[in-house]
Amino acid sequence: MAARIIVSGMGILTSLGKGVEANHHKLSNAIHGLSSLDFLSTNHSHSFPFGEIKKDTRELLEDAAISTNKGFSRTAALGISAVREAFMQARIPLDHQLKIGLINATSVGGMCEVEKYYFDILKTPDLFAEYSDTIDCADCTHRIADHFHIKHFVTTISTACSSSANAIMLGARLVNQGTIDIAVCGGTDALTRFTINGFNALKNIDKNHCRPFDADRNGLNLGEGAAYIIIEKESTCALRSAEPLAQISGYCNYNEAFHPTAPNPEGQGAYEVMHRALAKANLTIDDIDYINAHGTATLTNDESESNAMKRLFIKLPRFSSTKSFTGHTLAAAGAVEAVFSINAILKRCVYANLNFKTPMPGTLLIPQLRYEENIRMQHVMSNSFAFGGNNASLIFSKL
Amino acid sequence: MSPLYILASSCISPQPSFLCDDLRMDIRCTENNMLHCLEPDFKNYINPVQIRRMSRALKIGYATAISCLNQNPEIVPEAILIGTGKGCLEDTEHFLHSIKEYNETALNATHFIHSTYNQLNGMIALNKKISSYNMTFVHRGFSFEHSLMDAALLFEEDKIDTALAGSFDEMTLEHFTVKKHWGYWKKEDIRSLDLISSHTDGTISGEGSAFYMLSRLKPEHPVAAIKHIAPLYRPSNDDIAEAVDNILQIHSLKKEDIDFVLSGKNGDAKYETSYQHVGQLFGNTQKLYFKHLCGEYDTATSFACWLASKILTTQFVPDYLFDTTETKQAIPKKVRHILIYNNYFDLNQSLILLSLEE
């Protein structure tokens, strides 16, 4: 039998706060992280609620103990902050000699800086040479890799909103196969005018706080954040006396090939990806105790995901969308929610789905409405569905 | 790793590589430090409704992928793996401009949607109804390499039999101009065909797309196979030498067994030493070159793989791959092993071994 792939560290930074405990505190007390914008300059600052982290990039860099801010994007700063926490928990020293890989995910990389200077760059590029590389997705990954002396495998994945779920999946596979001993997997995305205007053009941002799985839901809220988990085999974890937190027991990446941006309303793709993740984990539908749903609160996603959950799970487990707290952190969302899912296992708790009033007429599903503790949390499923039909589902299990 | 047997390939590049089976191409040369793709008639591959909304990079990538799929219409690949360093750059630029021009109001979402890096993955899956594992790697000089590695991983673990893997990248005039100021390109205009023997700072820009239908099982006829991929992040010379030894050892090869080193040398003096170092590791082994044909870009190794696979299957080694200023070694009677070495601005370097499997 193959060695178990486990998680030995977690790190997170969202509008709920810095660190797993700070995020848990807000989640367990039903305190959301949504507000109007104070730091990003856009005409939409007050049009919509956002999950903005209330620090400017300079402060974030100081927090992450980065002495020079030369060319560091907000995306990189968020990433370094979250990886640092994960490293500490997994007891990986900064001067390690381990065979570590970084599988990072981002949807727009350094766009948060590029868009500030883009038209100046076109006029006087020499003045902006420090940002010469931030226009792509790999820049933030290089910054994180170099900060933590990671060089055995360094990559970036961008499958829109399922990016970091796919990063976790790839990390688990690379560790399982032996390419690397330890995988640092997750994602980072800063709020940008680029994405805000993109989603606004798609007309799926709610002017109010998003209402996942509600009949009257009216779109998503955007957020920013970074989250990473440390993935390895139990044997390497034991070498550092680090504590295994949970097992990665199942996963699936499956493209539903239905529409460029919308999911199949019947939920065919969502059904398949959850079903296949269960099969990979050798689990049945009765084993899942909680689903951290994708739950963007867009009309189409929640309909599709509800139909899929209802069809797959005859008796539906508890489910909620924590995007009602953090907003949709895009490429970071899969990792942010993986951290919440693992924490649910560790604390035997389940997080609420905020702002829910009325069940959808088609499915009549009711998500978890309040925070609860002391419940059986053996296996948790976390869903991430994306543009282009790029669906992913992960299953974490109690050790 | 599991060998990746190449059942079919397709390549759009600045050279007439599209639908070219045997490397007998009339080579093009430019004199403005820019190599742009020769575009085929996209109408043969894309329906007229979609074509109007698609940017150049999407059209190039899509037509390359579809023409690759068309060569084995009976095969529905069980995975789609794409590498792109910059994605649809033109769409990204277009959306940035519209945000400013229209002051964040009444924007058209098409360019935003197309700027997402997994756009081509989704489009191929959707139009060809391929519901499967589907992944986009966006890590500069590793993007294509990691797509191949993922295919090999899938072959080993899931026992899927086929995967479509490839890459696409474009260069826009706007991005060329910005990068020019940052010293990426040569200050003086050169003939692209003189790139390899150039020793000044900077290189020339390029672009292209190549796709491969990969098989886990060896077909009965002789094929080219990708046997090894070693992505090296900021490697030292020692790291590179160790990776070369490792590849040779794993595949039970001696240095002399490598018939050609296909070098990613890009004419930029700043990176010459790394190419020299790898050249020295292989002593008298004949070096071939490709950046004078495709230019420098994030996924240029995908073009190199296409060249290497064609050399192996056709046994034709065209003159245009040699540096005429170097002494030419005797061409081996049978070309069996080609090692690609590429250095993407020192950050991402890679070694890819292709072999003829009879």
C-alpha cells in the first residue's frame, strides 16, 4: 500500500486576518471580512464589498520580514507571509537542505503592481525596471521560492478559480511519486482593478454581501489572500518531529467541457469531479462529514453545485461556503478553503454559511447556518470550480 | 519517468513548420529583432463565429492543437496539458487599455475572459468535448517542461493512455517595446539567421505554439519519444553537470551516445557561458541550434522538441540547424538520441532527452 500523503503545516492570510488562528476566530464568531476598499484605488471602491487585507504592500512586506521592497508585488508579499506560517508549523528551518518543491497558483500574478504603473511603463520603462518581470504569474513564485530556498521543483499553475486546488493536487502527486519530498502548495492573489473590472463586466459581482446558496443570491464578492499547506509523507514529517495534521486522501481534476465561463446547470461536471475524488479516496458518500463548497453565490455556480451535491449525496452532509466571509480569493481560494477544511477536522468544527435566508426552489438545500463544535469530522471535501470548466475537488481526512 | 511516445505533433512558428512533415522548410529571416508566427488559414480550424472574437495567440494555439488532434481522429486524449509563459498577452493589454480608456465603466468582458491563462485549455476541451484532466502551467521557461512532466506522472499513476500536451506564447508590439527598454533585445538590429554567432548583449523575440499527442504505449512503428525532462531552477554549473550525468545514467547512455545537443543558445552574451559549459560537457558532440528560427520566448523548448522529434523520425538533419562558424562533425548514420538544453534568462533551465524508439 502506498504511503499516506499528509499535511504538516498551514499558513494563511485573508481579510479575516493573518494566521490560521485569527481566521478561525473570525469564522467561529461569524465575523466576515468584507468592506469597501481602503488600499486599492478603483472607481468601484465603494460600489461593492471586498475581502481586502487592511495593510498596504509596504506593511505586508515588513510583516513578512522582507527587508527590501524592490520589485516585490503585493501578491508575492501575501504569499511569503502565508508560507512563513506554514514553514513554522511544519518545523522546516529557513536554512533547510530538504528536497522541497513550490507549487504556486495565481490568477493574475503581479498585475496589482503592473496596472498601477502600466501606462508610465509604456512611456518611461527605465524608471520601472524593478517591475520588469511582474507582469506574469511566475514572478511571485520566484520571489517566494528564493525567500524560502526552494529549488528542487518550482512551478506556477493558473486554472482560474481552481488554481490552488490543482496546486495541492499536483504537490500530493509529486510527493507520492518521489520527485520531491516536501511540497509547499497553495496560491496567492491580490485584489486588482483588472479582476474587479473583469468580473464587473461579466455582471456577477453582488453590490451587497454575497449570499451563497440563497434563492435570492446575486453574485460574488471579490477578495484577496494567500494560503499554503505543506505536503509530505509521514516518514519525512517524523524526521523533523513535526505533527501530521491531516491526510490528503482523495482528489480529482476534471474539465466538464460545457461552456467558456458558466457551469452546466445540472451540475454534471461538479458531480463527476466529486464522485471521482471519492473514488480516489476509496470513500463512499456516507463518509463525508462536511463539504466546503465552491459556493461563489453566482446564479449559475450555486445552482450547478447544489444539483450536483444533491444528486451525488442522497443524504447531504453539512456544507457551507466560506466565501461569505473572505470573498472569492480566486486562485488562492482552493488553498484558503483547504486550510479551513483541515482546521475543521482538527477542531471538529463546522463553519457557517453567512447571509442565507431562502432555499433555492429547485433543490431546497439549506447550508450550515451556524458555527458548531464537537462534531464528527472524519472526512472533509473541498470544491473549486473555474472558468473554462476546470473543476477540482479535494478530500482531507482525520489522521 | 514513463516515456512519452509522440504519436503526432503540430507546430506554428515563425518558420513554415505548420503541416510540414520533414523539416524541408524555406527558412525565413527577419532584420528587426522580432520573429512572428507564419499564420495558416485559421478558417480551416476555427468556426467563423468564434474566430472573430479570438486574439492571435488563441487562434495560433487553438489551430496548432486542433491540427494535432486531427492527425489521429480516433483518439480522444485523456488529458490536456498546456504551458504558456504569458498567455494571451494581447487580451491582457487590451483589457488594461480599456479600463483606462473607459474609466472602469461599460467594459467588454471578452478580453478579460481570454486573458485568463487556462482559456485555451477550456476552449479545446469544450469544442472537442474532451472531459478529462486539464491543467495550465504558467511558469516562464518551465511552462512546457512541466506540462510534459505532468503527462508522464499521469501515465505512471492513472494508467491513462494518451494526453495532448503543448504550449503557446505570443509577442505583441507593445510588450516588445517595453522589454526592449529593459534590455531583453539587442540594441542593434540583426539578421535573425545570424543570431547564434552574435556575441552582443540581448537576443531577439520570438513566439510560437507546438502540440503533441502523447501515448503511454509504444506504437508498432518507429517513433520519437520524450524520455526525460529535467527542469533546473537557478542551477549552478555543477547542478547542470549533475543533471546531465543523472540523465545519462538513468537511460544507460554514454555521452557519445547523444547524437546532437540541440542548444537553446540565444545570441545574448550574458548567457553564453552556460551554453559553453554544456557544450564542453559533451566535447565533440555536434551542436544544433534553434533560436535563430523561432526567437526567444518562454516556451521555445516546445519548438525545439518538435524539431528533435522530426529529426528522429525522418533522419533528416537540415543544414539550417548548424552554426556555420563551427566545425561540422560527421552526421551519425542513425540519429537515436537528442538532448535539448535551454537557459531561460538563468532562472529556468532545462534538459530534455528525446530518443528514437524502433
